[in-house]
Amino acid sequence: MLPKENRICSGERIKEILSAKQLHLSTPELKIVAQKSDTPYPRLAVICSKKIGNAVTRNRWRRRVRGLWLKKTHNKAKNIDFVIIAKCENIDNDLVGKAIEKVVNAGSNS
């Protein structure tokens, strides 16, 4: 489970990130939108609609994405807020990991 400081809980903040689209990447499996923030640590929100499947499937998807996000952002992304939106049920860890890493690198370079 993510520590509270690493979660984006506010729906308003999520809408703000989605409308700003400072950094974005879309793959068949997911959509990643990120924005610089004032916090000294990275934060994450994962969105899954009911199209993905039942609650068990959606929670499994969230856990897998959070795990990949933690691995890829460790000591790299300091002040970036991420919103990751699920597009399909089956995800390939390698492709999702590369997508997250690409956005993290783009965010740390800008």
C-alpha cells in the first residue's frame, strides 16, 4: 500500500492534472498523465472503470500498476503527480514499466 503522502486523494487535483496534460503517454493498456507539483515526493492516482472487470480484477490491476510505479519512480521523480488510467484488463508488466519509466524520465528532465 502506498503511504498517504504518495497518494492523490482529491478528485479536484486529479481533474487538474488531467486537464493540464504537462506530460502524457498513451498505450493500448493504459494512459499516463503527469504534472509537476510543489510536493518534494512523487504522488499517484490509479483510475479503473467497471469496463476493466469486477472489483477483484480492478484491484489486482491497481496493485500491479502501483508496484511497477514504485519500482520505476524510486529516487527518480521527486515532485511529479501521476494519474494512471486503465484501458484494458490484461496488462504486460514490461510494457507498462517502460511507459512509466518514459514519463518519469521526461518529467525529471524538464
